[in-house]
Amino acid sequence: MSVLSKPWHGILTATATPFREDKSLDYERYAEHIRWLAANDTQGAITNGSLGEYQVLTPEERAKLLETSIAAAPKGFPIIAGVGAYGATESRRWAEHAAEAGAAALMLLPPTSYRANDDEVVAHYREVGKVGMPIIAYNNPFDTKIDVTPELVAKIADAVENVVAIKEFSGDVRRVWKIHHHAPRIDVLIGADDVLLELATGGVVGWIAGFPNAFPKECAAIYNLAVAGKFTEAAPAYAAMHNLLMWDSRKEFIQAIKVAMDLVGRYGGPTRLPRLPLPAADEAQCRKDIAQVLEFFASTNS
């Protein structure tokens, strides 16, 4: 089955949202970034995910950002809409907008305002599933305080036919095997950059990634080797990048990825409150980690 027929397969970049220095949103720059990702070895993009700071966008900005990405994406480069929200009613509205705008699929967190039990989580997915679009469930227990365990994935899969995949961000590399056991029809997507190689050993079909915003070709090279089972060949580059990739699992991941974008000549720009720039010591370490990546790939390409 091709990536086009299953648009949640392959490397999907969770995109950063470009804010100008006055914190207004730069839609033209965002459109250019979508085109750049499409030209640099990635297979799709996610708009309005956690990395995109969807929580601090106005409804008008959030809608226009998705519409901008869909209009900018070349043919064959799917845009997946993040539809996370406080509850199912709001998430369903965003899903309906995504369907009307032409998104290829949805990425859906559990409710973000309430520590729902299993039955409530299933009901949440069932409600958004009524829109009829393919849904990538998103397990991020750090932000939502809800752990979508492999057993809960199975309950969601049984209840909502169009939940097709899960973005697994718990950091527990054993989960991939348990999901295959409990919910075998659900595709597993790597959800955190710093467990790429580990989860790939268990059989995955995609990677929802943050650092391709700055290093798309480098990330693609590692991913392609990993899913081909060439772990030994992938290991040196993965080791060189791993200090940087670990920022994706820290609460400052957005700032770190934007620093990386700025340093490689892309535009990261500022974040909106409540996020402030990285403290000086953290930024210095992040820059060291970026320099290590640049030095490794410069040496291998020379």
C-alpha cells in the first residue's frame, strides 16, 4: 500500500508555527516551509500539533494555518490536521473543518482538560470518528495526564473503525510490541524523536517527528535505514543526533527545535507565552548538540 493511499505512513513533520517578533503569525513563511519539507525527503506534515503551539492560536489563526498548509502542499504531500482540544465537541468541530479544508487525516489527543477514564476516552474518539476521516490517536501522557495504554488502544480500535494508527509518545519502547499484540490492526507511528531506532525494531510504518523542521534529509536517512532493518548502518548517525533528539521529549522541545531551525538557516522564530526563550544554560547546551549534528554530517559528506 502506498503512502498516498495511507497518508499517515512515512515521515510526517509536526510543524512549528512561525511567529514574527511581534508574535503575529507569518502565513507566507509557513507556506514556504511546507513546500521546503516536501522537497526534502519527508512524506507529509502535521499542522496544529503540539509543536505548532495550537493551544495559543486564536480559532481564526488555527483555521487559516491549516488552510495555508493544504494550499501550499504539492500533490502527493498530505497534510494531517491536529484536532486536539479540551473536549470532543470542540475536537469534532476542528475535524469537520479539516474535512472541508481537504486534510488527508486527523491527529487526535484524548480530551486535554480532564483526566478521563477509559470509557470516556473511547467516547471521545467515537464522537470525533463520526466525521469519517482517518484518525491517528495520539498518546502523550505527559501533557494530557491520560495514558493511552495498549489495552486502551485496543478498546478504541474496536469502537472506532476509522482510528487507523497511534502516535506513541510514552517513551516506553516495549509499547510497540504490546500494541501489535492487543490491537494488531492499528499502525504504530514513532511519536518521539529520541526512540526512533528503538521503536523501529518493533515494526512501525511512520514517524511523527519534530527535528525534520531543521534536519529533514538527515532524519530521513536514519529513518529509511531503520525501517529497512539496517540498524547497524543507521546507528552512527543516530548516535550523533541523539543528544539533540532528546530535546523532543523535554517540555522545552518547541524552543529547542526553533533554535535548531534558526541555526541551520530556516526560520524558527519566537514562541508565544507561556513559553519563553530557553534559559541561557539550556540554549548553550542545545547549540552544542546542534553543532555535533552539523559536524557529523559535514564529515560524512566531505
